[in-house]
Amino acid sequence: MSPIPWHDQATLIRTTDASIHDGGRSIVAEAPLHRLVQMVSDFSPAELSQHFITLPDRRAAPYRFDGDGIHALLGRLDRPGAFDFLARMRAQRA
């Protein structure tokens, strides 16, 4: 499995009933991938099924996480080393 792009900018999108005005989707939040995964970790299964996460600036797959993809991210979120880049950033500031 390729490394997860935790620090890439991502967009959390909610699917809604299709309508003429919004095309059935609305942007909920934009943030680094790890923050959006933390946000959806509190969602109920029903809420989670209405959302997906995209990586709009990514030039290589994966570009989108939904359903099982989000569950896989949630499972990897707590792994040691998932946020090594944050530790490096803090060390650079010190």
C-alpha cells in the first residue's frame, strides 16, 4: 500500500438529494486529509455514508475516499508514525 497523503489538502463533501441548484453535493470542509479523517471519526454510519473525501490537487491515485476507503483511513489514523510529518514540522520550528 502506498503512503497515505495525510498532509495533502482535501475536501469533505456531503451528498444530498439531487437538486437543480447544488447538483446534489455540498462542501462541508477543506483541510489537510488527517484533519478531515479526524472530523469524520465522530460521524454515525448513516452520516458517513453521505460523505466522501477528495484530494482535488493530487496528481496520482487515490483521488477520492468513500465508504471502505474512509474506514481504511480511520483504521490507519491511530497507527504510530501516521503523523511523522507533524513531528518534523514541530522540530523545525523549535
